[in-house]
Amino acid sequence: MTTTTEAPVKETVIPPPVVKRRNRRWLLRVGSLVTALVIWQLLTAYDVQLWLNFDRLPTPVEVADDLVYQLGTSVYYQDLVDSLVRILVGFTLAAVLGVAIGTSIARSRTTADLVQPLLEVARPIPAIALVPIAILLFPSNEQGIIFITFVAAFFPVVVSTRHAVRALPTVWEDAVKTMGASRARVLWNVVLPGALPGVFSGLSVGMGVSWICVISAEMISGEFGVGYRTWQAYTVVDYPGVLVGMLTIGLLGWITSALVEHAGRRATRWLPREEAK
């Protein structure tokens, strides 16, 4: 009669000092937010007038009340959906075309000579300055706003991809070629995976710039969306509504940027990571 013994399952145990450091970091983060709210409340409740006029700002309590009211309306959620759709469409187009064109410029001298001069001339132009052009070119404001969002994210992605591909060690590519790999295989198995850290850096920057430009475009030529609603609140002197819009924009930008960074960490799991501190 034979008996089998199962190997004990090794459990990952986080050292207590690491747990304490993480808890301390979260306490500091929460504490900084609470401190900022308390200072805001004191400055506005007592109508402090220093170099800045805090007596004109609503208190956090007034903003919270307005937020609760807006959360109970369908318009608030419709504005969220409209702005998010514009961001997702414009950013997705920028990510696909930006990575493709950036890689082509880095890998082909002909493409670089044809395309890069045009990009370098257009890149310094702020995306929001293209609003008049978008109004003239596109048949609807919606398409124009998506175009502005696309342009805002496109250039950071192109530049970061180009630099990331050019920075790859040539020995990686040479090693794969000696084993008979084709150009397409080198591209998909060596170039793009190796450039991913730089690509996602550009995507993260592009997401932040996209939010800046889509909100500005909504304020200038939009008919709905978070930016339009925020500007509308300002025109009717609804200052709590303005701050609710600003907080909503900040939260949406933080969530979408965090999703991009999370996707980048998942896509580059093979990279060595620093130990949590």
C-alpha cells in the first residue's frame, strides 16, 4: 500500500513592515484630501479675502449639495456618456494611428522623410486652436470635437512610439534575424513588445491632453457634455455647478488615465518591477 503526500501550497505572505508602509501611505493620501477640504471650508465659510477672494467661491457643503442634486438627474449621466464616447473614439483612433505611424517613421527612412516634416510643422499647434478648422471641415460639431480629441492624443503617441522604437537595442533584432525570422515576425515579436513601455507612456500623456482639449472644445462649440454643462453653469452664475463639473472632469480624467496605466502594466508584465515600498 502506497501513500502519496501532496506538496504544501506555498502562500505569499506580505511582510508586516510592507503592510504598515502601505497603510501609512493610504492614511497620508486620505489625510491630504481631508485637510484640503477643511481649508477650503474655512476659507469660504469665513469669506477670507487675501490676495485671492475666497468669498466668491461656494463652500464644499454647497458643492456637495449640488452634486447630490445632479446625481438625481438624467442630464448629468447623459453628459458623462457623451464626453466619454468622444474621448474613447478620439483616443482609440489616436492610439491605433499614432502607434502605426510612429513605428513606420522609426523603421523606414522613406516614411520619415515623407511624413515627419508634416508632423513636426503641425505638432506645435495646440489642438484647441484647431476648433475653427474643425467647424469648417466637419459637417457636425460632434465630429469636430472628436477630431480635436484625436489630434490632442495623436502627437504624444506618435513621438513616444518613434523614440521607443528607435531606442531598441539592434542586437535584439539581429539575434532574431539570424534565426531566419521575417520582417513581420521581427516587428510583432521584437519591435512592438520592446517598445511597449514607451508607447504606454505616450498613451498616458495623450489621455490627459485629450481630456483638456475635449472639455475646451465642448465649452466652445459643444451642445452637450461635461464641458458644455460646466460652461453653461458659469454663464448662469451657478458656481456650485461649475465646481461640480470641474470635480467630475478631474474624476473622469483620473479614472481613464489609471485604466491606461493599468493596461500598460498588464502588457509589460515581463519587465522587472521595483519592490513595493
